[in-house]
Amino acid sequence: MKHIAFDATPLVGDLISGVGWCEAYLVDALTKMHPELNYRYEYFTLRSPEEKVRRMEKFRKENIPLCSATMSPLVYRTVSNFIPVPYSAFFGDWADITHFFNYIVPPHVHGKTVVTVHDMVVHAYPETVRLRTREMLRLGLRKSMERADCIVTDSEFSRSEIEKYYPKYADKVQVVPCGVDTERFYRVEDAEEIARVKAAHNIDGEYFLYLGTLEPRKNLERLIQAYALLRQKHADAPKLVLAGGKGWMYDTIFETVQMLHLENAVLFPSYIPSEDMAALYSGALAFVFPSIYEGFGMPPLEAMACGTPVLTAKAASLPEAVGNAAILVNPYQVEAISQGMEILMEQSDLRERLSRMGLRRAKEMSWENAANKLFSVYESLG
């Protein structure tokens, strides 16, 4: 094992999702810990190749050059679902191992292949997945796992889900947990910086925070209903800030706010710049993340790294991610979510205890530990 290639598709888009950040952090940690190996990023590009190079600047390093192929990534992905156009025809035989971080291994890759399959939401909650993504996974996921020499997933929960839906490939699955970047996410003590970020996003006073995509499986309608119950008991309850970009099927989220007459209490700052996130987390009374399905669930760990007490769902991988450092609630019970928020609002000693426990948990879940596990996977492939 001398040459390792990383598929950079999740990194070259205009918006980077959790899949992209997972790749970026793992690659950064791995290449720092093992500089003796040769690495490169690979990606397809047809339009605006200079723009993709610009986007990759923050991820490339001296020992990770870029290697691009002139082809539309969408066309290649679509065509290769039906015609096995060799990946090696574009990227040659340089790599001993190529790691694809976003579910799909294309046909005829030189050397060994690793694929990260983050979750099985396409089977568990297909109605919450965009049609284009659902069809891509329907057509390509089984072939991808057949081609892969190793399947990496983010949690023991996701391992069990893959084994449930694809038992044939159970012996290929290895768990490499995600981590949290404590240089990007940290406890902001500067009151002026927190005030600046709140003002920039039109937030005043105390607030509960959710940060993530606005989409069905994040369970935001029930969260809003739970918040309405809290407001009925406590008219002065902190505001609820639902921060993040619009995903899909999000109209009912806004409709729920209107139906419950919470327009002045539920805030929707959409885009949060990276440099504002730590202060936004740190300024919150608590972080609320009652998602019904996550392959890992990075936002609760990010909040913990900022010293913010966390309420999350007793579901999927979330208990595994947060350990004993969060309040866990049944995500299907509106009253349970509301009661959890009320406890956090009223018990400052509990908030302080959860804050300390969360900071410890975040330190345990480092990207260095994750990269060590990933390197062991690569070593096992020879």
C-alpha cells in the first residue's frame, strides 16, 4: 500500500454536506499521521474546472495533489449505472486503494476499493430521500457493495442496518466513527462575539438551537409542536432557532409554524457561515436535535464541543454518538420532546453538568482516532 486515492466528488460542489466534511476531516487527519504514503484527490469536471480547483484549495495540501478527468460527473454516474465505463480509463492504474466516500463505487477501478455507506435511510425512510438520490442508490448501491473490497460505515447502528438490508455483504463492513473538529467547534467565552453573531442572524435573547438541513427525517414538525406546548406553559420560553439550508419536502415545516402562530418565536436563519457556528452553538441555552434517523449525527457532537447541553433522540445512531452526555427522548412523542426542553430551560445545574460531560465526550470523538481506524482498514487490504 503506497498510493491512496480519494474520490473528491463530495468536496467540489458549491455546498458541502456532512458527507463532504466527513471526508475532509478524515483525509486531513490521515495524511498528517501517515505522510510516508502517496495520496491524491480524484474528480470529474467538465464545466468551470477552475472553479473546482478553487473550491479544493482549502482541502489540498502539498502531499495531496489534484487529479481531474474531463467528463461530466453526472453523465458518468448515470451512464455507468447501465454501461460499465471503466473508472480506470480516466484515472489509470496509479492507486493501490481508492476510497469513495458517498455510497457508490464505479465500475473497473484499479486496485482495491473502499466505499463509505453512511446509512440505510433509502430503505428505512425512502419517503424522506430526494427522488434523484433515491434512484441513484436504487440502481447503484448493490453493485457498489459488490465491487467494494471493504464497506466503511459510521456507527454500529449503521453496520446493523447494512447487515439487515444487505446480509450478503455483512462480512465486508467495518465501523469508522465520525469525529468532531475541536479547532472549528469550541466553547466561545467572548460575550461580544456571541452578541455579534446573534445580531448578524437577527436573534435576540435566549434561544434553543437546531442546526442542520430542513428535511423530513430531522423531525422538525414534532419539534415545533413540542415547542408550542412549552410556550403554552411558559410564555417567556426562549425562542427556537432552526438554522440550516432547505433540503426537500420542507414546506410543511413552515406551515406548522404558521398554523401554531409561532412566527415571532421560531426563527429561520438559513445560511450560517463556518466562522459563526461556534459562537451560535455557544450562545444557545441548549441544542435540540430530535432526528428520527441518522447514520451518525455530527451536529450534537459539534454542540458538545462548544459546551452546549444537548437534547437528542433515543433513536438510530444518536445514543451511540452522544454516549451518556445528553438528554435522550422518544422522537415520536411530542410531549417527551417538550418535557426535555422544559427541564433544560428550568435546571441550570443540569445544563452545567451536561456541558461538562459534553466537552469530555467531544474530546473522545476525535478525527485522529477515526483516522487510525480507517488506516487499519487500508492496512487490512494490503
